[in-house]
Amino acid sequence: MEKIKIGIAEDHDLVRQGLISLLEDEKGVDVICDASNGQILLDCSSTQDLNVVLMDLEMPVLNGQETLQILRSKYPHIRVIMVSMYYTDDFIAQSIKLGARGYLPKNCKIEKVVDAIYAVHEQGYYFDDKVSKTLLFKIVDDDNFKPTFGTDILSSREKEILQLICQEKNNDEIADALFISNRTVEEHRQSILKKTNAKNAAGVVIYAIKHGLYKVPINRS
């Protein structure tokens, strides 16, 4: 299996080298870009075929958000995970709006970083509970924040299943609720993913909220 090619942009040498050292033990990834600021990362991106970038928000020369915007414009295939000490709703939402595929706090365990790398590479994005909650609230509260998924082209049955997916029901539970087979549920799931251009259930939920097919129970505590 081909390794995931990783770039790391972090201005604190100790943090960056520590992260590189920990990732060396992970057989499925290969750190090929070691950058102390955003400009070095961009220079590296022009010569190396990176898959995933782990990037700090605060860096000299070019900060994380500035670098993210340039990466999204010039190298849209590179998927960026922001790793920052600023783990607040505003920073999370702004980074995701600019195109980040994941957002992690600097004090998270290496296992979570590795999980995020694989998820972003294979599924398109990785959002933990806090980031997902921030994203959903932003979608509900801010019309300008809503991503565009296209027109509502789901069938009546697909909309029923979509509602149950939003309620975190698995295939067995959906099949029981609608008196259909698990195989039929899975076929509908795949059709929903294709029609909404979603990578996974999180993308489907975002589609449902945008098109008024599901109302998020708001609990901000």
C-alpha cells in the first residue's frame, strides 16, 4: 500500500520535530515536508506530491490561514488539517470555511492525529465532536457559511432514510423502522451519498440541514 505523503508546517522546532518523530512509527505515512513557516511549505508543495498537511495557525512569513488559502487555490488536492492551541469556535469555523479538512488541538494524543490523517486522506475530512458541533451551529446560524451541495434531488424514500441517518440510526435500525431489508437501506445510503456529493454521514447531515430536510436540536451547553 502506498504511504500517505505528509507535510508538517509548525514554527516551533521542538513541536514539529516531536510530531515527525512520533509519525515515523506509523507505517502508513511518510513525512516528506518539514516546514517552519507557510512559505517553506508552499515551496515544498510545488516540488513534492503531498497528500495531507498538518499545519499550525500562528507562523511567521505566512500564517496558517494565509497558507491554507494559497494551498486551496494552487494545490486543491492537498488536504489540510489545522493543529492549533486556539481550539475555539471562531478559529475552527474560519479555518473550515477557508477549506481545512480537519482541526485538532495541539494537546491531543498522537493516536488522534493519526486517525485524522487516515480519515482526511480516505474520506475527505475529520471532525471530532467539538468541531462537528461548531460546524453544525455555524450552518444553522450563518447563511453565508453554508456549503453548496446542489439541488434537492432525493426521492421520498431517500428523504425518509436521510432523516434517520441524521438521528444517528444504523442500517439495522433504519430497516426495522421502514420495514425494508438491510440491503435496500445500504443501496439507498449509497444513492444519497452520490446525489449529495457527500463523503460520509457527516456530509449527508450538512446537506439535510442546508436544504431544510432536518432541523438540528439546539443544545449549546
